[in-house]
Amino acid sequence: MAKGITKRADDYAQWYIDIVLKADMADYSPVKGCMVIKPNGYGIWERIQQHLDRMFKETGHVNAYFPVFIPESFLKKEAEHVKGFAPECAVVTHGGGKLLEEPLVIRPTSETIIWSTYKNWISSYRDLPILINQWANVCRWEMRTRLFLRTTEFLWQEGHTAHATHEEAEEETVRMVHVYRRFAEEYMAMPVVVGRKTEQEKFAGAEHTYCIEALMQDGKALQAGTSHHLGQNFAKAFDVKFQDRDKELKYVYATSWGVSTRLIGGIVMTHSDDNGLVIPPRLAPLPVVFVPIWKSDAERDVVCEKAREITRDWDPLFYRIDDRDQYKPGYKFNDWELKGVPIRVEIGPRDVQNNTVVAVRRDTGEKQALSMDGLREHLTRLLDDIQNNLFARAEQRTRDNTHTVDDYEEYKARIDQGGFFRVFLDHANPEVEAKLQEDTRSTVRCIPFDAPDEEGPCMITGKLCKGRVIAAQAY
Amino acid sequence: MAKGITKRADDYAQWYIDIVLKADMADYSPVKGCMVIKPNGYGIWERIQQHLDRMFKETGHVNAYFPVFIPESFLKKEAEHVKGFAPECAVVTHGGGKLLEEPLVIRPTSETIIWSTYKNWISSYRDLPILINQWANVCRWEMRTRLFLRTTEFLWQEGHTAHATHEEAEEETVRMVHVYRRFAEEYMAMPVVVGRKTEQEKFAGAEHTYCIEALMQDGKALQAGTSHHLGQNFAKAFDVKFQDRDKELKYVYATSWGVSTRLIGGIVMTHSDDNGLVIPPRLAPLPVVFVPIWKSDAERDVVCEKAREITRDWDPLFYRIDDRDQYKPGYKFNDWELKGVPIRVEIGPRDVQNNTVVAVRRDTGEKQALSMDGLREHLTRLLDDIQNNLFARAEQRTRDNTHTVDDYEEYKARIDQGGFFRVFLDHANPEVEAKLQEDTRSTVRCIPFDAPDEEGPCMITGKLCKGRVIAAQAY
């Protein structure tokens, strides 16, 4: 508790907030429900952006930008969409000192403004596909907010694609949920289940929604990314047709897909511990910090000079030398541990003599002596180890906390302890999902892509169901 | 006029809009005054961001993100600031279906929300300096808009720094206007005058404002970036004090600085011609396009295969092979010329035999045969040539259109022909600037840093002034 961090075992929710605030990732804002993303948190977002953006471009997408304002009437053009989003909107009624003729909504998501624009861009099959992504802020008025996980304004990316056929749109929807899966696993070191949302849980305006779901340390699920097949719903709402090769006029098929700053909350809750934040090396703004150790000014000069010498040709984004005079090494160790830097390198006068340093892993706390010769490569390998270990640890935990349950009484008895529950549930019936939620505050997270081909009775109604779903309490 | 682009000589304003629309850089939006930035325009913004962001980081800055919403009362805390910005604000009055207790303004700039937050982050000299930048959208309700140059919503970056002393803040203000100058000249190939704004033209809430001003092809000035010394104005408005080394409580000094998507308009108006957009190579989303030329399918296979062979190991962001079947080479030449790709590489069957290609420069239209051996290096050098030539050409034009005038009648006679006018003007007197604007629709663009040490009579009042200012009609 030295750093003022509540222990996970005592109060997980408070632990989370303590980490976010004390590791200087985010701060509350004077505007209710909004957050300030501080440099230590934003640095992670920049790395998320960098890698995802590359993955989007490798799959043929380009970036663009659409207005933050949406005429209120646009939202109403797609019946399901307006039902889902209108209650959460922030509304601009005045501009330039005057009452507006039509109120403008701050985008909660951009399907409507984008499809009203695509109408002007699409007339022939030659104009398709359109594969556009945008990085933007969005606003959904939330009653109960939590830093990164649920805020009124948040940052995200939203892909919006247009296709000539249902099949192509389906391929795109699947492709992008797998891009998210790969990003979650390879960069965030966060194992996920990939699957389809139920009818009740799908996006407002979608034909169906695919998602990735991760299990947090406290046994709650986090929806980490979604990819929607929008069918022709938005093309019909905005009258977007194209002349196909066969000369016929047809409505365009759409997809949309997004991840947000919520992912940063997922990183915190997947890897961090009672000593502070743990960041997977591939997303760490600062992978390595050197803490020189000295007693006298003469020693200070020697160790700091040596640290500078070793790192002379290194990428400045890879490391930092913490030569602050006003703090003792112990304080610095704690500080960098709290902030989640993957490797701390200690270097004292004796290390200089021995041509070694001591490297301390953030994930395990393990110390090891490393030769100064080839140190950059040693550290790079160690970072890979840490990345792999974090993933393996999270995967083991997810496996240990994934339960197969057939009896509803057992489910009710165990659900509050957390975990993914593989169950048979008649989710085609909305009343069943409603009852599940009412009884247990849990929901169907997804119908997994890789569910084994089994049949069994719905644990609530007894009706025969094909394939198990994943149910859990969720953020 | 083949591409539907108005000639500059006929109607410069229409030419500008034609370029932006036909080169697929931006589109109008259903929301009045807002724009859609299309992939061809956004690609330039991504490169602007990439280089500027690196330059900010090299000068010690980090990124963060503050809320888009600002409580209306915050804006009012700094008297000059609210006068400047309140009339331009978009106001959110409803959220989540309810009337808000206090209206929220969409940020027109973020000094107030940021300084209300810095108050919680600063208590000691040890907390200073704070060197933060954010990339964000902002909104200023505009009556007359023009794509990229003046839109209700635009994208920008805004740096907000906090310092212990007036001197440090002044150093930062100067440093950043020079970062902008360097970026404009080295990346945009756009020469600028660096100077100080007059009291009338400075930022609302600043002690003083530095700026870079560029001369467009039509002889109008474009303010391309500003850097403000805010003194203690915002610290006083939000009560932000720190305990200094001498134990005294002092108000913090502030700077802010920004450039926006307006820079893209500056690129168009500095370099483009009657055939379309011209993009300086260092900011070009696509530096090189290959146009294979064939008559038969057999030829098609040969030239396309050769183009792929040559480029096998190249960075995919550096080039593209335009092997579209549905268009003839002539159409493609026009299309890529219109879109401003710096080098077009033509490759036909005879080129394949000769082991050469024909490279065509977008800036001059000049063609040259290049060997396929070492082509990547040839092209890189050619891109450097183009970058340098664009700058030299713009610099020459700016020099040719910078006039030294002492007589107000002469000024009035010449101002409508455009250009930078070096004049003596008693800008300390607000009435003088008001008269200048009324008589001539021109303003003082800046008091240049490098103005020679001269004295002369104000061209309007005759009062003796020190140093000439730059006056011009401006965007």
C-alpha cells in the first residue's frame, strides 16, 4: 500500500481506479463523465493506433475524416439505429450565437453521416468497394462512467466499408474481427474469444455483429472490439444504389467496425498487479528505464556516463536514463514499477567494473545480470519473453476460469465468482436472455466461432439448443 | 479544361475549389460549414502529423487528450478570451435526453479546459515545465467557409505548455514558431515570413502572438501557424500557482501554439497549377506511380511483370502500379497529374527491352529516361530535386511579389494586385489598422523578426515608426 494502491483482493474496482490515477494514465475532468487522457495513458493509445493503423492499411483500408456533427434527422432514418443511439446523444442547439434550424447531434458513431456522403460517391460497381477508416472522438451520454472503460467522450477508430455483394461484406466483417483478435493477442497479450453477438446484443442497425471478448482478472468479461455486417440497412435508409455489371440498380452492402480507448482499460485489467501498471512491451511507450545508482558525486558521474555510453546509438524511444537527483533509487524503482515500464536496468559502480547491469522484469520481478556487451539485443529478447509470458499467463487464467455448466442453479451459484461460462441457452428467445440478466446480472457475451458441434437443453427453458454460448458478467 | 478545372488566370477562387474537389481531397458535408476530408486529402494530413509530431517530440513534448466539451463558464474566466471566442461557439444544451444544468461549448481552442486541469497537476516548481500537445478537432462557427481554409469544424494540433518563468515561456513561444517555420519550408516547400502579430491581431488572451505567414500564388497572404505567449493570464483566470525554489507562491506562465488542416489549403495554393494538384514529395501520400503501357494482352503481361519485378523490395508506401484495365494510359496520366503524384513512371514494351523507364516530373512536366538499374535511388534523387525546385520557385515568387512602399496612395493603387507590402505603419494605434482594413481590405500580417533596423513615417498618419511591417490582403 506504499503507493496508495488498493489491493486487488480487497476491492478490485478501487484497485483499477488507483492504477489509472496513480500511474498518471488519466484524470477526471470538470465535465461530468469525460476524462483527460494523460501522457502516460495517451502514449499507449499512440502505440495502439500505430499498430492497428498499419494492420488496416495492410488489409487495403485508407483513412478519411467525417464531421463530428450529425443532423438529428439523419439518425432517425434507420429505425433500429435511432432507438439504440438517440437516448445517449449530446445535442447542439445553438451555433454562432443563434438557435439552429435543426439540432445537431455529436456523433455517437458515424454510420449516418458517412452513408449520407457515400450516396454521392457511389453510382457504379466500379466505385466499390470503399474501404475507409477514421480515427475520431465520439460521444455517448453515460450515466455511470469509469475511466477508459466507459466515458461520455472517448477516442476510437471506426471502419465503414461499402460493397457490391452480401458475400464481400461478410468477408470484410469476418476479416476485421480477426484483425482485432490478432491485435489483442499479439500486441495487447490479451487472449480473446471470437464470436457472434445474439440478436439482443448486436449493434443497433446491424444484420449481425461479431466481437472479441476478453476475461479480466476479476472474472468479468470485457467486450474489446466489434465488427458489424450492416446488410443493406444504411444503403436503404440513405438510398445508396449502384449500377452492377448486369446493369441493374442495387442497394450497397455495408460493414462497420471499431475499437476504442476502452482497450487501455483492458490492458490494465489483464496484466497489472498490486504494485501498479503492467504494460505489454509491444505497446509500452517506454520499454526500458535505466536507474543509475550512486553514493557520491564521483560515482554519479561514472555510472551516468556509462549508461549514456552504452545507449549512445539506441533509439531514444526505446529507453530513458532516470538521472534525477532529487529522488533515491528506491523511490525510482517504485515509480517505474507503478508506471508499468517492462524492464528496469540498474547500474551501479560495481556493475561498471564488472561490465554488467542488473535487469529487472516488471512481469515477474525477476532479476538477472546481463553483460553490457550486446545489451540492446539481450533486452530485446527479454522484452519478447515478457510479451510471451504475459500472454501465456493471461491465457492460462482465461482457461482456468472458463467453466462448462449445464444446470441453472449451479450457474446462479457460481456466476458471481466470475469467469466465462459455456452454457446452452435459447438466445433466439429474447425472454430467456432477459431472465438471465435479471437473475444473474450476466449476459451472453458471444456465440463463439469455434464452439464444438454439440447439442443440449437450454439451462433455463430446457429447449434443445445447438452449440454452447459464452455467458458472463461484463464491464 | 479537360479535367473541368477552371484556369487560375480566369478565377482563382474557383480554381482552388475545383482542385480540392476534383483531386478528391475533400467534399462538402450535409452540415453547413463542415467538410469531409477524403482519403487523398487525409493522406496529406497524416504525413503532416507524422513529421510535426516527430518535431514536437524532438523538442521534448508529449501528447495527451482533453475533453471536447468546455463548461460555458470556463470560457468567461479570461476576459479577452471569451470576447474572442464566445461568438463562434457551438453549444450543447442537451445530453442523454435532458436539459443540461450548464451548457457545454464544443472547444474552439482548449486553453480553458486545459488550465482548469493544470491547476490540479501543478503545485511546485518540480512539476514544471509541462510540455503537452494534443491532436484534436475544434469548432468555430463560421459564416463564410472554404474547404480546408476556413471550416466550422477543423482538425489541428494545439500545444499547451506551463513554465516557471516569463523567460522560459518566451523561449518556448519562439522555439515553436521556428518549428513551424522549419516545417513549412522543409516539408511543405512553402517559404514564410516569421514575425509578431500586432496588438489587434494577436490571440484573444495572449500577451503576444508569433506567426508564420506565406504568400499564395494569387498574392494573398495565408496565416499558416501561430505561437502565443499567454503570460500569466490563464494561470490567473484558473488560479494556477506553484511554490518556487525561493518558497514563494507564483502564477505559472503559459504558451500555446497550433497549426491546422488549413495547411493543406496552403499546399494547394502554393504549388498547384491548371492541370491539378502538386504535392511536395515529402508530404505526398504516394510519391511515385507506375503507368504500364501496352497494346496487347501479351504486352500487358510483360510490362506489368517487369514493373512488379523492379519494385519487388520497395516500400509499398513509396509507389503504386496502376494496372487498371478499364482505363487508357492517357486517362491515367491525366488522373495522376490531377491528384498531384510527384513522379509518374511510364513503362512500355520498348522500355523493357532497353532496360529503361520514362520518368515524368509533376512540377515541370519534364520527361527523362532512367535506367532500371538503381531506379529506386534515381527516383529518390528526383524527388529531392522536385522538393527543392518547388521551394525555390515559391521563394522566387514570394520575393518577386514583396514590395516596399512608402506612399499610401501607391499602396491603395497596388494592394489589389496582391503581394506582401513592406510599409511603415503606426500599428500601436488601433484606428490606423482599422482604417487600413476599411480602405484596402488588407491587414498587418506581422512585424517580421528580421525587419531591418529602419525608421520612417507611418504611411497613413505620418508618425515616425521603427521598422517596417508586412501588410497584405489575406485568407
